Amino acid sequence: MAAKIIDGRKIADKIYDELYGRIEFLKIKGILPKLTVVLIGDDPASAVYVRMKAKACEKLGIESETLTYPADITQDEIIAICDRLNADNRVHGILVQMPLPIHLDENAVIERILPEKDVDGFHPVNKGKLQSGLDTFLPCTPFGVQKMLQYSQIETSGKNVVIVGRSQIVGMPLALMLAQKTEGANATVTVCHSRTKNIDFYTKNADIIVAALGQPEFITAKMVSNHVIVIDVGVNRVDAPGTEKGYKLVGDVKFDEVAEKVRAITPVPGGVGPMTIAMLMYNTVKAAKS
């Protein structure tokens, strides 16, 4: 029996419907939420992500601004940009699109953004609040995964959640979020990574698998049980000779074979990706409200 497909686009639209009213209420109070995205260099994938974020802002009536700079920008110059945006009261959310050119210190840039404008949820202050269970800006992709589970009425309390991947962007913050003593969490979380032996043991005994390791089609049908729910965070470009673009996008899960076995699964594209952008919009509105 084929799995239920968890449609991230439909869930994102539900979140947008809830945000419309909050945005209109802010506008009545004279507050227009504004997101400023800083794009460094000409990485094609980054440019696509930035355009998608601007499109979501337009859809919701959020003011958006994209500041584009050449790849040879200096560390001092990008720090000065962050300082200027921090001081601009019209800007509620600041997002510096990652990855940055190799000569720039990403951590220094993240730390320069004011925590109250850090709608990506990467500032050490916000990460510390997350770990302490305090209200804060949650990282958009893990937040999107959690909301996707909640809107799909997938119970996490008491469930075994296996996260494959330990990045500071997805795996580690999601583990903290799902282990919290709160709604949409209370899970028993296992984090697997490149040094984990016998990953199959953990994935076969999972109630929910979150694949976030950045390896195309790593999770196969033989690694999963037939009762599991699979959330695929990966977005990988692989060669596809004979197609118009010459490539295709695949996740970290071998979708065609795994979807024939499991209870539910997210597609790539159209799964977690739209949720990441939706939660960025959520955080921007939250920043404007506070």
C-alpha cells in the first residue's frame, strides 16, 4: 500500500491563512512587517531561495527587501551592513542567506544580528533560549518539520523519533525541539550521524524518521519499517541526462521505493521546503509584533 503524501504546500497555505489576520491587525496599528534578506555572491541555489522568500512576502503583504552584494565583499563591510539594519526600526527581520563565500566568518555575521531580528533563529541567544525551553525564534526548517507533524495530526508524544543528521541548522535544533516538554514534542529522540554504527537498527525501530544528512537517496526501503512516518528534509541536485535541465532534485530518501512501504512520507520538492519559508514568514510577523 502506497504511503500517504504529506503535502507541505497545503500546510504552508494553512499557516499563511492564519498569518493574514495577524498582519492586518499589525497594519491597523501602523506596523508593516518587513524582512530584509542579504544575498552575497551569485550562488544559483541561494538566488532561488531568496526569490521564493520574496514571493512569499508579496503573497502575505509583508514588505521585503533584498540587498545583493558581490562575492568579494569584506568581513568589515558585511558587519557594517548588519549594524545598519539593526539600527533601522523599519526592519523587523534580518536574514543573511547562507552559505557565505569561504573568506567570510558566518558565525561572526550571525552573532552580529540582533537576537530580536534574527528570524532565522541561529543567533546564540536564540539557540540558548531554545535549549532552555524559553520562547524564542525557532530555526525555520526544524520549526517547519514540527508544524508539519502537528498539522498532519501525527503524534510525537512518547514516540521514537530518529533524526539522521546532526547539523546546527536542522538536526540538532530539531532534536531539542522534539524533546521539549510541550505540545508537538515529548518525543524520545535519537540523533544518528556519520559515526553512528548500524543506522538501520535505529531507523527500523523508529516511529518517525527525519532525514537531514544531505546525501541523495540515503534512506532506502530496507532501512525502514512499514509503520514509520518519513520526513525528508534533503534537497539534492543530481544529474539527469536527457531531461530539459539536465538534473533533477531528490531528497535524502529514495522516495519511489520507500513510499511503497511506509505510512506517510514528504515529497521533494513540495514537502519541507514550503514549510521552511512559511515559518520564516511566521517569525517575521512575530518579530514585528514584539
